[in-house]
Amino acid sequence: MADTERQDGTIARQARAIWERNSAFWDTQVGEGNAFHLELIRPAVEGLLAPRPGESVLDLACGNGVYARDLADQGCNVVACDFSRAFIDIAMKREDGKRRTNPIDYRVVDAAEPEQLAQLGRGRFDAVVCNMSIMDIVDVNPLFEWVPRLMTPGGRFVFTIMHPCFNHSEAVFASELDEQVDPPRIQHWLKVSNYLDIPPRKGLGIEGQPELHYSFHRPLSEILNLAFGHGMVMDGIMEPAFPGNETHDERHTWANYHTIPPVLAARLRLAARNL
Ligand SMILES: C[S@@+](CC[C@H](N)C(=O)[O-])C[C@H]1O[C@@H](n2cnc3c(N)ncnc32)[C@H](O)[C@@H]1O
């Protein structure tokens, strides 16, 4: 990918168009929560965010709104946004017929555009959440610049991402039949050939999606140094893996890796010196 394409917005436009085309499929797969969401993402986010009824919460890059609805069901006042109009339409359709005293405020907002983030309102949110999207956003500088401004002074920002150490395009599943033990067993491996220098490329999020989408791998130091540079500190982290020890027939699945986390969840706050 040429730097010019990134700078002139070509990639951003293509990325959005791909998400528009993948949105209906994504919605059928995620629905009100697939295994990844219900077993890994949601418990980790709930643990770190600890949302309280009446709080004002922003869900950035909300997709079909699966987590926004959960927050609203818990009594939070939720603003949920995504840069894909198709996803926002789907999310709103899922609200049809629901009578809430705290309706979700769904908006089309590009999280890579500072002016659009600014319009969400300074100092307005007790908490901001961004699930499984930071690695999909072409430029995350505006997000890390604006999240601290959008939050109340004591606000918390919780994000989940594909674990940058283990879950990326240059980490591949491998398995081996060990016949030296009785009974023979299949051993699962993860082969990581790169971490620091993976270029942006298109990849698969959910098996069967109509089109590969852009992914912008960022090592942990890149993500966290951005947050630290914008006055935040990290005070919580979780690395959820699928529980249990059973092996699934479908060999190359994260459900077989009980001690390697496919997801990383972190909580950031404004550093005390910036309050
Ligand atoms: C993997 S999906 C996650 C969706 C949702 N948060 C969830 O957990 O199901 C990534 C989402 O990021 C959104 N996205 C990508 N780039 C974005 C941007 N620049 N601004 C806002 N949303 C963006 C996509 O439209 C998509 O909904």
C-alpha cells in the first residue's frame, strides 16, 4: 500500500466501502453475540468498564450495535457510532419495536476524522468503549487525541483488539499428531513469523465474509505510546482465551487454544496530572 494512497484518503474510502458490503453478512454472524463476543469480548469489557445505570457511554465503531444494546439494557445512556451507514441502519433496525426509556443515539461518525469526533461533545462521556476495531481503523491518531477530550475527567476508555502478539496475519495455526503418547494426541501450535513490521493488508475477520477487509496491525508499543502521549495511563488489562481443555474437530480454531489469548482488552484513564 503506497503512503500516498493512505494520505489522500483512497484507502479510507475503500475500507468504508468494504465494510458497507460486509455489514449484512457480519450482522448475521455476530447477531446478538457470537462465541468470540459472548465468551471473550463481553466478559473482558464488562470487567474493565463496570458500566453503571445512568452513565453516559460512547461506543465507537459499534458495528451492528451488539454491545451498545447490552449497555442500554443495563440502563446506560448510549451514543453508538460507526463510519458505515449500512451498519448504523442495521443497528437501528435491531431496535425496531423496543421501547426504551433511554433510546440509543446511533450516528454515522468516522473515528479517523477529528472534526467528526469533536462533534460528539467535549467532556460528555463517563466511559468510551471501542470493540475489535482499532486494528481496522486506517488512522487512530484522531481517536487517541479525542477520546480523552470526549470523556469526563474521571472517565475510562476500554478497548478490545485482536491480540497484536498472537492474532494477526503473520501468525498461523499449525497442528501435529504426537504418537509418542498414549493415546496419541493432536498438539496445537501458533507460528509467529512477524510482529513489529506487518504492513497494512486485507484479511479475514469471519470465515465466509463476502470481501476481505483492511487491517492495520499495530504493535502494542505503538498503540499504548499513542495513548500515553495523549495523557492517558493504562490501569487494567485482560487477555481472554477460550476456556476449557477440550479439542474441537475443526482443528484450526481459536477454541483449541486455551492458553493463548486471541483478544486483548485494556482500560485507559486520564493521568492524574492531566485532571
Ligand atoms: C470488527 S468490526 C467490530 C464491530 C463492533 N464493535 C463489534 O464488536 O461487533 C469493525 C468495525 O469498525 C468499523 N470501522 C472501521 N473503520 C472505522 C472508522 N474509521 N470509523 C468508524 N468506524 C470504523 C467498521 O465499520 C466495523 O463496524
